[in-house]
Amino acid sequence: MQTDIDPRSLIGRKAFDRSGHKIGTVDEVYLDDATGIPEWSRDAFVPLEPSDLLADGLHVPYERALIKDAPDFGVGRHLSPEQELQLYRHYSLTLPAPPSDHPDTDFGRLAGQDGT
């Protein structure tokens, strides 16, 4: 997904699984604390990378069943490092390396919060 997209522009868009089935509507976007890049969307938690934002909505490369079985942490302002680790494991994703100048950085700030 493009990294220069305003994360708030994703809110309210329809989301589709890899087969084109609607899986919900994006109601929250979580940002990487270190980079500010949108990282997770939520109706169900799903990674934004390597998703595609097309005219009809957000297309994620995962099956509906996997998305619906993702851990649900409820609505909130932030994902803890432990919660994000659970999501990375659920989607079999490799954890990003922390920035060298921020070794203890956690991820998952909610878009529209904390001045973004």
C-alpha cells in the first residue's frame, strides 16, 4: 500500500479479502509509532501491508476466515507490543526491525490520535 496515504482517508472504506468478498468497513487505522505509516486496519485487525487501496476499497491478501479469526483487542488508542506480536504471529508476518535509534519502540498508535 502507498505510504503517503492519509490514514484517515481509509476510514469508512469497504474492505475485501483476497477473493473479493467484503469483510467489513475500515473503522480504525493504527500507525507505526516510529514511522507514522498506517500499519493495521480494524473492523477486524488486518495488516495494511501488502494491501491495495483501489477505487472500490481496501483489498487485503488474506482469506476471510483468517481475518475473522484474528485476535480482537476492541476499540482503543494503541496496540501494545504484545498485542501486535499476536497479530504478526496470526498472519505469519515477520516483525519489522526496530529503528536503531528507538530500540524499545512499540507500534500501533491509532490514526487521528496524538496529533496525527
